[in-house]
Amino acid sequence: MNGCWRVRIARSRRGGSGPHRRHGVLLARITVLLAAALLGACAHTPVATPAVGAPAALIVHEPLPGLYTAGQPAAADWAAIRARGVDTVIDLRMPGELKDRDEAAEVRAAGLRYLRLPVDGAAGVNAANAKLLHEALRPVHGQVLVHCATSNRAGALLALEQQQFDGLSQQQALQLGRAAGVTKLDARLREVLGLGHEAH
């Protein structure tokens, strides 16, 4: 009952007179007032709400068959990522970005291969890092997850790699980047692809 009491309201018998009747009416009124007070307390009982800061489900994009991008997976996500068929994880986060966790150890404990390619913010989305990503992807003969904190760097760098080494046009690469999770780095992606600013 969520801490509330269930109150049964006694009803006086019909008939009767004198002090007994008055006593019965008074008792009934007191009972009704008590019930109303208790029901009011129940109405103000706090309702359970989801815990603040509860981890959100990881959003995984698949811009190319077998090639996934995502934000930061939780420590408990690696088993599900492996079950999806991924066998290699490429981490684009800078050293020290992820506090109080050893991602390399987590990934390897889940039976996955771990590679780190540090990309320092928007400026790290550049031709040199696109080449490093291409070299990391080239020998892999399985499914790969490329991730950063929010999938912005992952999506943008992958789009640039695809333009430079896999023959995508500027517009195709832009659309692939957006499909891979690019939002905040859209302007940077357009810049490195040679598209300039988008007309409004």
C-alpha cells in the first residue's frame, strides 16, 4: 500500500435515538475525518522515479556493413558488443579522457582486440589521423567498432578516411559521417572534406 493505511469506514445502524444515536453519529464523523486525513497523506506519498544519472543505452551506428561507430561504451557493454559480432575495438579518446577505468583491460577481458588512435577534438579530425585509421582498418578481417565519447570524432574521421582512401565523393562522405553519428562536428567534417560552410 506504499506506506498508506486502508481504512474501513464504519456506518451506524439506522434507527435508535438519544445518546446512543448521537454517540454513533459523532463516532462516524470522527472516522470519516480520520480516513480523509490518511488518504491525504497517501496522496502526498513520494512516487518512485528513475535514479538520476542512470546510464543510457549505448547507441551504435552501422554506417558500413560490419563497421560500427558509437560513443563511449559502459564497462558492461563489451559482452553485448562481442555478441553482435565485433572482434576489434578502435578507441579514439585521448589518454586521460576516461577516468577511473582501464578500457584496454575491459576490452581484452571480453575477448576483443583493442587499438588506440588518440584524436584530440575537432582538430584531430585530419588527414594524418584518417591515414592512421585506414591503416588500422586495412588488416582487420572482422567486424570493428570505432568509438570516441559521443561518436562525433568516430563518425567524422571515418568519413574522411572513406573519402581519401575508398573513393567516396564529398557528399557521400558527408552523409556517411552523419549516419555514423556526427552532429556537433558537422562543420568540421564539411571543412576537411572540402565542402565549406553549408548554405542556410
